[in-house]
Amino acid sequence: MKQHLRPAVALLVLFTLITGALYPLLIVGIAQGVFPFEANGSIIQRDGNPIGSALIGQQFTSAKYFWSRLSATAPFPYNAGASSGSNYGPMNRSLLNATRSRVEQLRGADSLNMQSIPVDLATASASGLDPHISIQSAQYQLSRVARERNLPEVKVRSLVEQCTESRTFGFLGEPRVNVLKLNLALDGLTSSPKGAD
């Protein structure tokens, strides 16, 4: 019995050290050395203060900001600890009411805009954390944001183009706009209050 127990305990201790301590430390060290921004949560800072992650959406409600997609996370929007969609089917009354309410908000914020509202502005993503909107959604909001900030549309359009990310690896997904980065770029042009409101 002893001759079997001793190597078993020795292997348990050895593999615990390798897989429980050495391997994680090695991976963390490589990540910090090669991808420090990503390894630390892709945190965006302004004036040395963290204001959000490039990977997690934020709720913007002021008309002078571009709005993100809806978020179905609980108990508050864009809760990274509760990533999920609503799981409502397309005929679910709650989903229809949320979509209708969002359309009314968008129309109320820009009653002069007669364009069709892009679907991603009126619905939540599967994760509820999506930090991006489609180019069409950014273009839909462009005139409202320019008007609210008293900026020429061409200047706001240029910022949208600068904040547009291409397809992943050149062929996955669609081009998209990171809302937080775009709104920060807007705040850099004008003396707007800091943060999302």
C-alpha cells in the first residue's frame, strides 16, 4: 500500500504545482507581456481614470450622444456579471413592447428623422453587452448628434468613419462602430460633460 500511496501523493503535489500555479503564472505573464491592454480588460481611460471597457457596452440616453443597442441584462443594462439576452420569441408581447418603446424613444429624440430605424437600435444582442452598433445605426443618429452638439454633420461623419472597425480577420462579421470610443471622440471635440448620461 505504501509503495502505491507515496508516488500517488507525489504526483498529486507535482501536478497541483504545475497546473495550479506554474501554468497559470506563465500564461498571465505571457498575456501581460504580449497583450497588456486586452489582458487587463480592454479598459479605456480618460485623464487617467477608467471609464469603461472597449468590450462592454454602456447606456447612453442624452440626445448629444450616439446610443448603444438595448441590453436585456438584469438588474441593470450592460451588467457584465449577468450576460444574457431576453430569450423572448419574436411574437412575445414583452419583446414587442420593448421594441415599440425603443422606436418611440428614437423618434422622440429626433422627430425630423424619417429614415427607417435599423434593427440593431431597437433590439438587444444575445449577450446584452454588445459595445458596437452597425454603421447604419450610427448614420441614423448622425444628424441628431450633430444638431445637439452644434457641429457640422461632415465632422461627425468623419468621426464615425474613424471609429468604424472592419470585419474581424477581414471576413468575419460586419463593419461596426464602437459606441464608447465614438462618444469619447465626440467629447474630445466639444466641451461636453464627462461620462455616459
